[in-house]
Amino acid sequence: MSAEIFTRFVAYLAIFLFGLIVMRHGLFQLAQAKLQMLLTQLTNSAWKGMLAGILITALLQSSSAVMVMLVGLVAARLIPFTHTIGVILGANIGTTVTAELITFQIGSHALWVLLAGVLLLLFRQQVCYSIGCLFVGLACLFLSMSGLSSLAEPVSTLTVARELFDWAASHSAYGAILGATLAAVVQSSTACIAIAMGFLAEKSMALPTAIAIMIGSNIGTCLTALLASIGSGSSARKVAYANIWLNVLGALLFLPFINGLAWFSMMLTSDPSTQLAHASVIFNVACSLLLLPLVRPFSLFVGALHGRST
């Protein structure tokens, strides 16, 4: 029984990740000519860099993809390291769009969206192909979310899962460690949030625990940029280190206030999944706005720890 549950869980997670990749591909095809232009031209100030980070991450549906782009641009000396901090702050906000998107109740229409996407893929026009990818990706997201929600109750009855959830619920730091570990494995903070949403919907997990997992997942997903920076030079590596430090500092700042964040999110909506999505937005917006005025000293801090800024 546990093997069957695990197999289904992996299958639904794979469908979710596939949906993210396909949707990102479609969006990227629609806007690829202007993405690097935005990064190279709109990063000369922190606030413009943050706006660019929000927009590009919302389009690509992946903060990790934006981080990898930044590492490449810095390695190629197209932008300096100090201009990337604002983009990183914006990317953390932009990545919350997907979590908000999957809370919409259109799961019953997912098959029709999938069919429309497949039909659009048959056309040769670039726009039709891109929109087809977008529809197929969205359909996969909603279908996998339905599957993950259906598995929440049987998974929570397993002894190992119950002990793990109890451990994560015993302290917010443990929940963050669980989220960071899971995100490092699946390489998607959005997938971690989607899993937590499934358990929230079935009342198998408390909202504060889910928020701690969400905060930790922001740290775990930093591994992608760190791996991409290997062999790319000291300035490019500082982009990855800055991403890690920003998320670690944000986590340390908010972990003591998780119960307050959960209470505020519950005041906004009664739906558990939407509560977590709203908490993700509030957390990332608050962290980015708090750190935005400190971009210069923060870049000096990263440079002092990981090599002189260039």
C-alpha cells in the first residue's frame, strides 16, 4: 500500500514539474527576445531591477531560471554583480504568481484546457505554439494538484509521514528545514508549496507548518543557481551566494512570526490553499521591500564574505 502511494505521489509530482517546464517554455517563446534586454537595461538601479525581476519571473514561472540567467550574464560581464541584487529581490516576488494561480478552482475544466492546448500545438504559427504550451502546462498543474490533494489523507496515515509532520510542526525551524530539503531535491519551491497545499486542503497539516515549509523551500531552491555558478568566475558565484543569503536572512526574520503570518492570512480568506499562497506573497514582498534600501551594504557584505565585488 505504501509503495503504491509513493508511486502515485512521484507520478503526480512529475506531472506538476512537467507542467511548470512546458508552461515556462511557452511563456519564454513569447517573450525571449526581450528578457535579456530587460535584465541588461533595467538593472542600473535596485528598484528597477526588482521590477524587472518580478516581471521576468512571472513570465518564466521560475526564480531558479532567472538566477541561472543572472549567473550567465554576470559571467559574460554583461551586467555587474551589484546590479543583480534588485533582480533577485524581484524574482522572489514574481515566483509567488504560480502559487496564487493554482488556487483557482478550475480543476474540473483541466481536461478541456489540455485539449485546447494540444490542438493549438498542431498549428505552425509561433504564437499558437506558445499559447498551446501554456495551456498544456496549466492543465498539467491543475491535474497534478487534484492528484496531490487526493493523496494527502492516505500519506498522512503512514507512520513515517506522520512522524515527519509531527517533527516539522514541533518547531518552525524544523518545518523550514523540511521545506529546504524537499525543494533542493525537486528543484522547485512552487512544487513544495503545491504539496503543502494538498495536505492543507485535507486538513492533514496546520497552516503554520505549511508556511514554515514554504519559507524553507525558498532556501532549498537556491541550489540550482549555486550549481550553475560552478566554474563561472567569482562575480557569477556571488550572484548565487547573494540569493542564498537573501533567502536565509528573510527566513530568520520571519520564522519567529509564523503564527502571526498564519493568523493574518486566515483573516484574508477561508480557503487553506489560498491562505498559504497569500502568506507566500506577503512573506516575499515584505522581505524584498525591507532589503531594497540595503542593496548597497548587502552587496558589500556578500563581496566581503565571498570575494571582492566587481
